[in-house]
Amino acid sequence: TMKPDVSVVIVSDYAAGGAKTWNDLRRLFNALSKQDYKGQAEFLLCENADLNGKIPLDLVDLLPGLRMVLVEESASYELKNAGMQAARADLAVILDVSERHERKS
């Protein structure tokens, strides 16, 4: 396969494996899948290996070509480093899906 133009490394370690995390990732993946970028992008979801088999299967369907990077570590920096090492493009972007805090009006 050809080398992608950009690698998008996705990390979410604040509540890994929880329903809120999976829903946040669903929203992100839906948004990423609707981008009109014409080049080739690869998407890597970096998670702790303990979540292997627990990641909802529909996440992979939402973002075609999603690659899972499963590592023994669970801290944010370790997950990001693993994703960057797995990235194939010369240009890489890290998306850190952090816990959102609702604003009060």
C-alpha cells in the first residue's frame, strides 16, 4: 500500500473502556469520516491491550481503515508515543479525546 499523507493518532485515556468514552469516540469518528480531505489519511486508535475484545465493533465501521494500536501501557504519553511509532506518514496529528466539562449558562 502507498504511504499515507497524514497519520491521525487518536488517544482517549481518561475513562478508557467506559460507555462515555465509546460514545465520544463515535462522535469523533463520525466527524472524521465526513471530512472532505482528498489525500490519503490513516487513522490509529491507541488503547491499552486490556481492552482488546472490549472495543465496540461499530467503531471500526464508522471510520474506514481504522487501525488499532494496542499496548501494555495506559498513560496518555505512552499511548501517544506508541501511536506515533506506528504512524506511517511523515506528518502526524494527535487527537486526545479528553473529558469534556459542560459549560453552565
